[in-house]
Amino acid sequence: MKVLVATEKPFAKVAVDGIREVLEGAGYELALLEKYTDKAQLLEAVADADALIIRSDQVDAEVLDAAKALKIVVRAGAGYDNIDLEAATAHKVVAMNTPGQNSNAVAELALGLMVYAVRNLYNGTSGTELKGKKLGIHAFGNVGRNVARIAQGFGMDVYAYDAYCPDEAMIAANVKPVHSAEELYKTCDIVSLHIPATAETKNSINHDLVGLMPKGGILVNTARKEVIDEDGLIALMQERADLKYMTDIMPVADAKFRTLFEGRYFATPKKMGAQTAEANINAGIAAAKQIVDFIQNGNTRFQVN
């Protein structure tokens, strides 16, 4: 059984060591393709792999065509829009993610962006505090729950909207449930996005929705670029000089945002939410364990296709 770890952005050595320990302990062979610069290298490496671990690497129909022996691909992380799920299903390949492993890292970054925003991007002027502000969490999954936990430590008043999460789960976490996105944005000083990029959510964070936020509103995005209607948000921020946008996913229109909204906009140079040593290790080892569990026991708990 050969497991290929194909990572254009490699795992930390300690993570690779942990992955190796899990796989070799199960009697599997580990192959590494790190810092590759051409898709052809991936196509060649995956040709005889039974299982594949990736990070932000693209697994499309061409990769799946080349991977004749492939049974499972695991994205080490929560998001999996870099895997062509329809193609995986057509090739009878199980696709999985590793939910929860990066959650605390992303949540800490979200709070860091909030502090950066209320302190005016550390420009030397007087800002405000997070304590007492109303925080809206848009999607109450693994990351959203960690955001709530940390925000409560700041003394924030936490609300959440998630059509798929029962009120009881939010109430148990000392979070106030609301029952529409409109209510969340209308209520909260800061909204933190944790929704996936789906047909339903793409471009859903738009002019009218964000425009419901109270004066001084701050939108924080550590989710996905595609959920933002960039043209709509630009138009709104031109109309309302009080709004700020902090994102961990650089928009397509980054240059325009920077030019128009100096002091009210910040984007990390690359997606950094999961870029911690701890998350790197956790997600990689979880991926290896899920492969072993799938091959040996048929466990498909984290299957996404």
C-alpha cells in the first residue's frame, strides 16, 4: 500500500515524521512529493499511489485519470474545494477532509484580525476595544465554536447564525442564536465568516447584506474568497466610510480595495489561517490516520463526496 504526500507547500518536518510513523506502523509505504513546480510531477508521482494526502494542491480529473490505483484522497484541512468531487466519485475515489484540526489556528487569526481592525491597523491613533462589542459568527461549525470561545474571553457578546445547527448547541456554548443572516448582520458590530464556498453561498456576502451592519461595522473573512461579492462590497464601502473589511483570503480586486480603502482594509498576502506548527502537525497526522482507518476498517466518517 503506497501513500503519496503531495504538497507544493510542504508539511513541517515534525508533521512528516508523524505521518511516517502512522503509515509505516500500519505497514504502508510513504512517498513524498514536496515543493513541486509543475503539474506533470504530480501526475507522474500519483501513478502508482493507493492513497494521497494533499494540502492546497489541486486534485482534478487529470490527476485522477493518472492515478490508476488511487482509492482515497485526503485534504489535510477543513476546506476541500481543491478536489474535484464529481471526478473523484466517477473514479470511485473516496475524498475526505480533516475537520477540526485547524480550527483553533483559524479562530485565533480571526480574533487577531478583529483586534487589528478596532485598533486602526496599529497606525498610532486611538482605537476601540472588543470588550462589550457584539460579534456575529456566520456558521457555527468547528472554527465558529472556537471563535466564540476565544471572543468570550475578550468579553464580547456573541451571536451566531447557522441554518444547520440547532439553537441548543449555541445556547450550550453561551452564544445567542439568530435565525437569519439578515438578523445577524443587523445586530452585530463585527461579523466573522465561516461558511464554505458552495453554489448557495458564493457571492452571498453582498452589498445589501453587509449594508445592514451598524455604524463602524467590521467584516472578517477567514473562510473562502468566493463567498464575497467583491463588486458589491466595494460599492458599499465607497458609500459607507465607517465599514472595514479584514480578510485572510486576498480578493481578486485586492489592488482596488487597497487603493480605495486605506486604513479600512487588510488582506494577508496568502491564506494563513491554518499556518501554525500545531495545525500543520494535527491535520497531517489526522489525514494519515484516516487513510489507515479507511483501508483497514472501511471507515468513511469524513468522506465529502
